[in-house]
Amino acid sequence: MSIKTQNGSILKWFAIFFAVIVLSLLGTGYYQYNKLSASLPDVTTLHDVRYEMPLSIYSKDKVLMAQFGGNKRIPVKIEDVPKTFVNAFIAAEDDSFFEHPGVDYKGLIRAGIQLLLTGKKRQGGSTITMQVTRNFLLTNEKTYTRKLKEIILALKIEREYPKNKILELYLNQIYMGHSAYGIAAAAQTYYGKSLQNLTLAEQAMIAGLPKAPSAYNPITNQDRAIDRRNYVLQRMLELKYISQSDFDTASNEASTAKLQYHSSDIAVPYIAEMVRQFAYEKYGEGAYTLGLKIYTTIDPALQKAADHALWNSLHAYDERHGYRTKKPIAVDGKEILLSSTAAIIGDTLAATVTSIGDNSLEAKLYNGKAIEIPWKKSKWAAARAQKYLSKNDPIRVRPSKTGIWMLSQVPEVEGAFVSMDPSNGAVLALVGGFEFNQNKFNRAIQAKRQPGSGFKPIIYTTALEQGYTAASLINDAPLAIYDPSLGRIWKPENSTKKFYGPTSIRKGLTFSRNMIAIQLLKEMGIAKGIATGLRFGFKKEQLPPGLSLALGSGYASPLQMARMYSVFANGGFLVDPYFIERIESNEGKVIYQANPKTACSSCKKTEQKDQNQAPRIVSPGINFIMNSLMRDVVKLGTATDARVLGRSDLAGKTGTTNDQRDAWFNGFTPTHVASAWVGYDNFKPLGHYETGGAAALPMWIEYMRTALKKTPVAIFRPPNDVYKKGADYVQKGVVLKKIAAIPSAKKTAAEATKRLIKEKPMEALF
């Protein structure tokens, strides 16, 4: 065999061998491709992308009040993104995006050569399409297999979707730092602007973030961020997306980036937490990621008024009891210093004393601002402060309505406030305490406090239904009673420690005479009082089966008290409190709509079902008389301070419990009902003279000053079932109670005790 023939044979076998190897590699590659491809996610799922978006809570007039959920995102349509903004991302991330099939082969080859030469992986080669696959369909692991998956998926995505859709997915999903995802969220986070209002420099700054959101962040690394921004602008200039003039102007701009915080000054932490709990119970963990929009019944102006009314009332109480300087206080069993270093607690701010003079104290706020506190504006604290405070001591301060700084402290006492629309139960404002971040217990809905005299209207309503009239005389005299609910002999008395003899029901409620309410319940029977309480929405366990019920010895929350008084405000109907008006999906579809039962005095009984009417629990006549009685509480009785509002349609009832442990005022007009409560969480007495009229009524007055500002004074006309009898009103159709002759009112508690011993000797021993 010749050498030529032999060489030809070798080449032939080599060609065959090479072909076999190539075919084997191709076959193996094809097999592995199909195997890998079969295990990949379905790219068609991107047709219906659901972005993770936070739960957003809005007021009744669509003011954003709070958000829950870690990620900030505002999805936008690609057609709503300014062209220069799109170009900025193309220049920064993928300048051949509109030409390549999803994969930049040149970039991949460069990255591969770099790996062979240096043994190190080089960042690069990833197109916008490949980043979409990584952000939506794959994990963040950095392996060669994942890179292959990226390439395969990118090619599939390009076959499935147009370029603009891919770009839209990318711009809405990319991470931009500070919990912001997508360009719209980034625009809000760093500049507080919509996409359309961003400058070219700001667009380029945001476009530079995806490469390294921390390293090029304009908040934490401003110099590097500006360098990156200018690189993006340079690329835009090279690609002829902008002119030289545009480049010169934008590249010379100073950075204007600043973290934008929630701009609303509505303090709604308690109601926001109520909404969050409702959403979680209804939607589970998805509540925080589905982008739900929950619209509440809260009125921003009224909520702000409620916040300030509560703060001012608790400060007023606190100031009546003196400046505590550095003495620690107990909160939930833990001692905290009054000079807490938290920047803001309620409406108080942290500060440090810098100097103390004869006429004022100078201090520096937590943010470094220097302030002056005139002693004449802090007379309540001046003596102790001048005696005990020193330079560099931490203090709390707050501004007056005129902007003058005053010494302050975090009150030990607590409070709660609820306001409702009595026609349907919509909660208009709610405050559960002085500071949510200090104590998350929501006293407005969770507190179980004795309502005291605030419960008496239940007893008086029962009495009117049993045939008593507002003019009926009841003997205000001493009693000694064995009360099984207390397990002992009970000798009640009026708050004045006096007895007044024959007293009309009207006067008994006006001046909150305890003995009148007790005598009424004793004569009617405790069961009747409990039945009325149940009708007003209270539960059996809240209503002790003893005569002390007449003085509100059960328990209730401020929200329950507001519901009770809504009955008197709306004409006699029991409405259900609610605070969520509707819930919308991220797409704007209403998925929950409140349908509250409403009070309708003009509706006939046959229309009740059609009108979704709340149940009537008090007749029009008796409700009218009760309104008249409680208006007298404001005109003549224990709530006369409310006359400062200059209105004749105000009604309500103060409430004070034993040893002044609770102070209430529950009041209303036909359009607004509100309950204010003040007390200590540990049930410590508030102190002498700290009654409902002194401690709680000022909160109600301050709130109503705002709530009723544009509301005309209501005019009350007797309904058809009420007629005038003598000096007072009587309801038609009620069999009037025959009042027996009243004995001498000069009986003593000792005489009453002797009678009890004679009638029930065993009970008197307890």
C-alpha cells in the first residue's frame, strides 16, 4: 500500500471518528437540552404576572394612611414610561436589546474567554431578557447550569413575547434598593415623584441602580451613584439618545435623591392594625403580597382631631398631678424613664437640656435643633424642673398651638376615643392610647372598663318603657341592700355624699344621682335592666345580676359605649360598628363591600327589609324623651362645660366609677356620636375630683369642635307618639306607672340596715 493511500485511509478514519464524536456531542447536547428544557418553568405564565405588592390602607377620601408588607412596588404599563427613561435602561443594561434574540452571544463569548484566561467568572453577558428569566422564573443561585437555563428560557421568552412586554416585565420587577421594586416605586422612594416628573439626571440615576443597588445607591453612596449616573448619561450620548447639551446639563446636576417617607400626617396605627388583622384573617399571608387596597371609613380631619384631643386631655390630667422629673414609671410591669430617648412618643419629642436660666430653659431636640422653653409657658413644671434638672439631662418637650415650646412628659395615664356615624355605625376616628409604639394594647376596642354612670341611660330607658315618665318622682334616700353580685351588704350613695329626697327622673339623670337609678332598678327588677342592656348589644357576662348594674358595674369598651349612644342619636336603632368600606384587588376590582344596616326613622316597617334597615330597639317617643333628658345633662348637669361649643343639640352622659378609676364622657348629636375614656391600665385611681366631666369631657369637646364645625344645629320635634303632660313629655300607649306616696326622705343608712336585718337576717351577715 502506497503512503498516499495509507494517509488517505487515516484521514478517512479520522473524519469518521470526528463525525462520530461530533454526532455524539450533538446527540448528547440535544438530549441534555431537551431534558433541561423539560424541567424548566413554563414561560407562558408571564402572561398573567402577579407582582408582590404591599397591603395599602386608605381613608374614606382615598388618602394613603399605612402599608403592610416588605416590598414597595407600583406596576406601570410600558406605554406610560417616558421614552428617555426607557432609553436610559437600554443604555445602562442592554444596548442591543431590540436587536438580539434574547441572548447576547458576543457578550457570552467575552465572558467565556475571561473565564478561561483568569479562571474567574466575569459579571456580564446577561441581557434584559435573561434578567427577566432570573427575576421571575429562576432562583438566584450562581451555577453554570442556571446560566444555561437562563439562555434557554430567554430564547423561549423572546419567541413568546414582544420586546415591549419583556421590557415592561423587567422595569416592574427589578430591585432598586431600600425595599423598592420597579421604576415607579424607585421614583417615589428616592424622589417622591411620578415617572413623568423625573428629570433626565434622576432617570439616569435610577437606571444605574440595577447593576448594584447598594454600591450605586444615591442615599448611602452618593459619590459612586453620581459616577454611575454620569456613565449612563455618557452611554445615552454615545447611542444618540440625548444631545450634548442634555448631557452637559444632567451630568452637572447635584444629586437630589432623598428617602421619601410616608407624607401623611394622619396618625392611624391603631385602626391600621385593626385593618391588618381583618385582612390577615380573611386572606392569610397573601394579604401582604396581593396588592390589596383597603378603603376605611376613617375621616382624616376627624382622626387628626381625635389624636390631638386625646393627647391634650392626657397632658392636661398629667400636668394637674405634677412634673415627675427623672422618677421612673411602671408600664406593663416594666420601669421606663420618663426621659425616654425615643425621638417621638405621642406628641412629645426627645430633647437634651443645654442651659437653665431664670426665665427659660434652653435645649436641643433629638435632631439637633436648638429650642427655648419659657418658664411662663410651663408653670405647672417650672418649680420642680428648676430644682432638679441639670445640663445634659434628657427631657420631653412639645409645641403649643402657637408654636412655643413647653416642657412635657409621657403621661402615665391612658385614654381612648371612638367616634362613629350613628346612622350606620361607620367609625370616623379611633385612638386606642397615647402611643401605639409604646403600648399596642388598643383600649378603644380591647379595654374592659366599668362604664359607671354612662350606663344609666339603659336604666332610664327601661323605666320609661315600664310606665315611668321624665317627671316621675323617686325618693333619693339611703339604702342598705344585700347584693348577690357583690356578695355583701351594699350601702350606695351619691357622689356628693348627700341625699335629696323626692327627685324627678329628669333631674336624677341630669345630675347623675346614683340613688335614683338604683331605686328604679330595684322597683322594676334587675332582669328588666339586663334585658334592655342585651337589647343594646351588650353580652350577658357584661351585665352583673345585681343592683350595682344601675351604676355601670359591668364592663364595656369605648367602641361598645359609642354603639350604645348611637341608638339615642339615630332615633332608636341598633347599628353595628364597622371600619372597612371596601377592599379592591390590585387590578381595581371590588372584592369586598360593606353593606351596613342603617337607621331610618322615616321608613315604614314594611320597608325595613328593602332598605336594609337596622333593628329598632327603642320607640320613637321614648328615644325623643331620652334625648331630651341627656340634652339637660349638657345644659344643666354634669357636662355643662360642653356649652362652650355654643350648640343646643348636644347630649350625653358623664361616667365616673368607684374611686375615680375610670372617667368617661359619651355624647352625641344626630350626626356624630363619640366616647372618650381616661384611666390607668392598672386600675389605679385617677384622684379626687377627676370625674368624667373633668378628665374625659374636655377630650370630647375638643374633638366635637372640629367634627361639628360645618354641621347645622339640629332641631328636635316630638314624634307622633309623644305628648306633653304637665312640664314634661309622655309617650302615648304606655301604661303610666302609679307612684306610691313617698315616705320621709330623712331615713338614715343605719335605719335601712336595721330593716334589712329584720327582713333578711342571714343576708345581713355577709
